Amino acid sequence: MHRENLFDSLVRNAIDFLNRAIDELQENPKYSVVHFFAAIEIFLKARLLLEHWSLVHEEPGRANLTSFFQGDFRSVSLQEAIRRLKNVAGTRISADAERSFERLQDHRNKLIHFFHPEYGPDAAPSVLASVVADECVAWLHLHKMLTHLWANEFENYDRDINALNYQMLRLRAFLQVRYDALRDDIERGKERGVLFIECPSCGFEAARYTEQVGCLSETTCIVCENMIRRLDTPRPDCEATIAVYDLGEGVCEDCETSINMDYLIDVYGVHQTPEEALESPAHAYCPNCEWIGQPSVVPHNNHYFCLNCLAVYDYIGSCEWCGELNAGDMSDSFLTGCIWCEGRLGWGD
């Protein structure tokens, strides 16, 4: 079996698992969680396969091609797959996405190892709402990866991915129970001046503004618990603004003008001469998204924030091992390193 055929087989399998997860939600939410997480793992492994087949193996150094094509091997874990995608494939997976996948993984593990009667047939609406909330957030991140971050790799599956996205949007009906229970709280909040906007994950007008720092805002949906950061940046040719959520890109809904990381750096970054940047750099790398295209963390309202993933930091500092400027706490970096190095521990004895 050629690599292309194996990749197609993995992707088709992942799509099948997602379809099963959606179909089983109401009758067997336990299996919905299990199959949904399986789909996430398979998509990540399919992307790893495009780099090299041995990366899908738990121990690449011991990988055997014959055993691999026969499926007789132990595959990589979720956490290790993400680490290899970052370090080997150079692809960026945000910490928010990783946390949402791990949350579903924890949910899956508990359901496999322990019996939970509330997740059986005829599950309560509140249980279904909880499952849908976790799956909606995980799908939000996975969908962005498949259609944006890895758009070229998965372009042949656009129709299937769009169909899955449509089905996920239909699942919001199960979250209606949670939304109805919180509707009065939302209305009272609005009366007190609290601003709620539509959540891009579940679709309900339940994403509450929790913080505003200059043009950077943060909302948390009280229905699906998804946290969203948004940067309202001026459009290049007028006074209107473009909402940027992540990946350092945005498109105007009115005229379809697009902006990218270079534009954001120009607007929000500190303009320095090469000499100034070398002597006292103002931009740092982000440990949250680990994007290495260029330093994406810039000063903003007595804080720092990443123009790629919009994570906010109180300070930046140099790695004590390699010297690269990173955002966040670098106090242990001599031993553990940063996004560019593995520190002293990475060098062994």
C-alpha cells in the first residue's frame, strides 16, 4: 500500500468515526465520545504520516515497514503526536486546541475504564448537552486545522469536512437545554450592561465579555464554556475593523479585504532598526502556539500578546539556555529550554 493510499484510508476512517459519533450521540453518548476522540487521533496521525510513516509508530527507531502496513504496531499517543507535529512537521497547534483534545481524552478514558449509567441509552438532556459542549469545542479547533492550517493536505476532503461541519452545527439543538437554563441569567446580565455575543462554537448568544485590554478582547461562552480571544484591528483602506481570532489572519465581512501576520506586525509591532532589534529586541516567541515563523508576541497596554494565537502575557524574557526571547516565565528555562531548544536536560549526561 502506497503512502497516498494509506493516508486516504486513515482520513476516511477518521471521517467515519466522526459520523458515527454524531449518529450515536442521542442513543449512546458514551460511544459518541469514544468515537469522536478516535477521529481526532486518526486525523493527527494522518498528518504525521505525510511527514514520514515511522512518526506514527510509538517508537520510530523501532518501526518496521512490514508490520506498519499490516497494522501490527503500537501507535503514537495524542500528546506525542502533537509534539511531533510541532517539532518535526513545524506545524502549530495552539495550547487551547491541545487542552480541548485532552479534555475529550480524559472524558473518553473515564467512560472506558468506569461504568457511568448516566451515559447509557436514554441519557438525560443535561448529559447530552455536556457531551455536545466538549465535542463542539474540539471540533471548532479540529475544523480550523483541517480547513486552514492543513488546507492543502486535506483539500481533497473538503466536501466531507463541510458535511461534518453542517452536522456539528445541527447538534446545537442538544445545547438548547443548557441555554434555556441560563437564559434568565443572560438577560439579567444584559440589563446590568454585560455584553454577550454569538459563540462561534455553539452558535448561542452566550459568549460573555470577560476582559478588554485595548483592542484585544476575551469572551467565555457560558453554554459550551469555550473561551475566545478577538483582536479588532483597523482595515488597511478605511476606518472599519476586521475581527482576528487566531492564526494571524482575518477577512473583512463587507469587502473581503484580508490581512495577515505581516500586516499585524506592522500595525502592532515595535518598529526597530536591525541594530536596535539585535541589541534590545521588543518582540518575542510565543510558548502557547509555538509559532516560529517570526517573533509574534508584541507589547500591548502594559502587557504582551501574541498576534498569532492572541495569548496574553505579563512579561517576556530570554531563554537561559539558548538566549531566544520568549513570552512568559523563563525562570526554569536553563533546564527545560524554550520553543527553540530543550535546555540542559535535552543534552543528556
